[in-house]
Amino acid sequence: PRARVISEANLAEVHRPIFPMPPMEYGGPEIFDPQQALGLVVAPYRGRRLIFHTGCFGGFKSIQTFFPAEGFGVIVLTNSMSHMLETVLPFTIFDRLLGVEPAPWEKRCREEMNKWDALMKSLAGDDGNTARRSRGTRPPHPLSDYAGRFEHPGYGPLGVEARKYGLAVTFHDFTLRAKHDCDDSFQTIADPRGL
């Protein structure tokens, strides 16, 4: 038997738009005027009400997307962050289910990833793996002073280690180079598909 866990009135409140959001980076004309609801995003999609929420953490990406009036949705859960599958897959499926001309989701996402690749290259320093930084500056303290293990109850441990090239910052399974920028500031550059 089916059981109701939330009243219709409360669910409507959860889905009620509260404030506007900036346009989606690669949403295209099909998704416009996104609004933040209570933990969800509400937006028109080809004349229908779309509700969705994305997430990523520690190498995992997900999206939950659904059309309440049409009674269907798609959830994509992945154990990789080096893709845009959470955009391409649900919206490609939706276009087919809605019987509309498919939007070029894969092409758009490839173009967006190419922009990220170009940005990462433009920010690369001498070794191609660190941010362009202020030249000729030195940290005010020895690198060993910045080293340590830091813990947060929601995010877990983060380690900082002094190495020849600068600092190594380890977060879960990811290790990033951090080179001195200025004063007590260090910069890391990560491929957004990988972290």
C-alpha cells in the first residue's frame, strides 16, 4: 500500500519558488528563469514545470529531475565528476518523453567543458598545474607552518603538507598542488571535471 509521508500543502510549499537565480551556464533557451525553492530549483522547461536538484561531493555527482504534472522524472547518480552526464542524460530523455525536438545537450556540454579546459590552461603557471601567481613573492612563514590536518564534522579531514614545489592539499582521495600567491594566500587549480 502507498503511504503519504508529506501533505500536499507542505509539498506545494517545498516546491514554491522563493527567489530568482542566475541563468544556468549551459541550460540553453529551454531552461530559463530558474527560481530557488526550499532546497530545489524550479524552472520552466519547454512550457512545463521542471523541479530539480544537483549535488556533488568527494568524486560523486548526481541530479534529481522531475515533472510533477507529467508524473515522471530521471535521477542520475555517478561515481565520477569528469563528465556532464547529469545534464546530458536527463534532458535528452526528457526531450524524447515530451515528444519535442531534441536540444543539442551533448554539443553544449562539450563546448562548456572546452571553455573550462581553456580557462584552466590560461591559469596554468610554469609547471602547467598551478595558478598564475604574483611573481617573486614568498610566504611570510615557512611552508611547514601551514602544514597540518584539519577536520570538519560535515566535510571530513583535509591535510596540508609542505613539499618542494609548495603545499599539497589532500581532501579525501584528491591531492591538489597549492603554490604561494601573496601574503598567507595560496592557490590551487583543479580540473572541474575531476574535483
